Amino acid sequence: MIFSKIPIGDYVEIAVYWIELNLGWLLDIISDFLGFMITGFRDFLMLFPPLIFALLIAALAYFTGKKNLKLAVGTFVGLLLIENLRLWTLSMETLSLVISSAFLALVIGIPLGILAAKSDFFFNVLKPILDLMQTMPSFVYLIPALIFFGLGNVPGMIATLVFAMPPTIRLTNLGIRQVPRELKEVADAFGSTPWQKLVKVELPAALPTIMAGVNQCIMLSLSMVVIAAMIGARGLGYQVLFGIQRVDIGLGFEAGLGIVILAVILDRITQNLSPK
């Protein structure tokens, strides 16, 4: 080789350990906040008895699905099956992790998508970062998450957040950029401020695309639960991992079936929330 190896890995390792050494106080604050959020969602979900929770989610599926009785019945039966398999507590832990991760991803991702749509320079800076987040194997960023936050739900949530955020940003950016120019010109002709034009014209017109990003964000969050279990995240993913370690096909299949049921329910509800 003409050139010696560039020690990129060494630089990254130095940066990670510098952050751990000098910003430990900030990492502790973030860890406490995220842990509080996950625990809060879990405790709220566990307030409801399984039967009542299944009825509420079935009613939500029924009304969001434009009174689709088949969807409501399927949702109710699916949740009762999770309870019958003795996976209810694990499912609520998984759901709390998914909701927390997706909520943060949307809170961060949608504003970034709006900024990217408004500034080509910002989008060009952001685009390679999004490419890196989407193409980097998820196992790679489990390592710094584990170093920064230790074992548990918080590093799993951070890894899930990194994995699930890019579609939200990309589809928000795409939706706003695809708003017809005529609508923007009409808003300008009526003297709308940039904020009024964004809130009353661009976001409503881009809502179907943004909601597609919301759907993808939730699905990607749920797809990370097994990988997140490798660094201590609780829930159905941990049960699947436990089944793999014990080569217990039945245990792993039941937990996997629970993940599939939650995925289908969340997918159908979020799809129906999107305006047609």
C-alpha cells in the first residue's frame, strides 16, 4: 500500500471516551429523563386491565378505520392472544419502549424535516448524516450507546431512536417540497407570513406524506426490539433473545408472534390516521 491506514476507528474511540469522561453529567441527565419517560409510559399502560385495554384499542381501531369491524375484532382477538400467552407485561414494556422512541423521533425529526425543506444547504448537510444512520449496521451504534448509558432500556431507546428517525425527516422534507407551487403563491398573494403559510398551507398539504413517515418510524422502532434486547432492553425482544440462547423454538416463536401482533395493530391504526 502506498498510503498508511487512516486510523478512523481510533479517532472515533477517542471521541467516545472523551464524551464519556467530560460529559458524563449530561449523559446522566439524559439517561434519567429517558428512563423516566419509558417508565411513565409503561406504568400508564399497565394501569388498564388487559381486557379493558384490548377493548379500548379495538375501539380506536374501529373508529380510525372508518368503522371497520373486521379490524376491530382482529385487534381485540390479537391482544387477547397476547394475554393468553402470558406475554402481557412484556408486551407493555415493548410498547412503552416503542412509543417513547417513536415520540422522540417525531419530536426531533419533523422539525428537522421542515428545516431541510426550507433550506437546500441544511438538507445537503443533513443528507449524508441520514444516509449514515440508515446504512450503518445497528449493531455498530449499540456499542457507544452501551458505553454511554450502560445496560437497560435507555441505550436500547437511543439505538432505536437513531434507527427510526431518518424516514421521519426524509418524508417530512419530501412532503413539504411536493406542495404545489400554486398553493404557495395563493398564500403569498393573501399576505400570509412564513409561519402562517407553513401551518395553514404546507403542513396540511404534506400531511399524508408526513403520516407515512410516522408509520415508518413506528414500524422501525418495533423492528429494533430484538436487537435492543442485546444491550438489556426489556420486553418481547428479550424473550426472543432468551429463546435463541436456550434454543427454545416455542418460547421464541410465541414472543415473535406477540411482536407481529403489535406491529400489525400499530401499522393499521397509523395508516388509517393518515388523511386520504
